[in-house]
Amino acid sequence: MTREEKSQVIDAITTKLTDQNVIYLADISGLNALDTSNLRRACFKANIKLAVVKNTLLEKAMMKSDKDFGELPSVLKGNTSIMLSDTGNAPAKLIKEFRKKSDKPLLKGAYVAEAIYVGDDQLETLVSIKSKEEVIGEIVTILQSPAKNVISALQSGGTKLSGIIKTLSEKE
């Protein structure tokens, strides 16, 4: 690869890193062709972009990016794949699900909305991160609950009140 080609690859990776707020680094080495294909298919279905990158080029792209990747460049050893997503916990859930059948991929680190996670032991923490849609759903549920209580109280009160009025009118 010539210097110019490397520069173009670094620029392309830098653009991807700049555009995404959810970046996972994983080790998928050791997966056979079928498992790798299944992983790529699962990533596609989950709207996760998966690419194998050279560590030196990724490190240079991280340095060139305007984001602070903290300790993440230190995990760039051995085989590294980059997973890009719009949902903070989607790659973690995919990795956890995939590891039910295999011991790979291993999580090297992640950058999620300016937070840095380093090491495979952070997988459970990343799985438990709520997506924007999940948080909005919880807020809507919380806001609907009091309104539903008021409406049901008014509805049940209305039937009681009409029953009382009917009983009183029958007595006369």
C-alpha cells in the first residue's frame, strides 16, 4: 500500500469515526468462514457496520479525529474489527448473543457518546445501556400512568354517580 493509499484509508476511517457516536472495537480472529459470515449477516440485520481494520491506520485515524478516544488506542493489538452503530447497546447485545455459540468476538473497547469502555469485562455494562428509543418509551409510560389513573377514576366515578342518581330517582 502506497503512502497516498494509506492516507486515503486514514481519511475514510477518520470520517467514519467523526460521523458515529457508537464505536466498538472487537477481536474476531479465530472465527471460521461460516461464523464470520454469520457475524457479518447479524451485523447487517442489526444495522451495524463491521469492518476489519489495520491497527496502525485506525490509531492514526483516532489521532486525526476531533474526538477524545482516551485509552482506546492502547487496545489496538492483534486482530481488530470496528463496529459502528447508531444505537449504543446494539453491538454489545449482538456480541453477547453471538457468544452463546462461540467464544468470539471479544470486546476490546468501545466509545459510546463520549464515554470510553476498555476490556471485555465491560460487555454487560454496555448491554445495559438504554437506547434513545428505550428511554423515550420509559418516559412516555411514566407520563401516561397518572393520566390513565385519572381517566379510569373519572370513568368509574361516572358509573357510580349515575347508579346513585338512578337509585335516588327510583325511590321517589
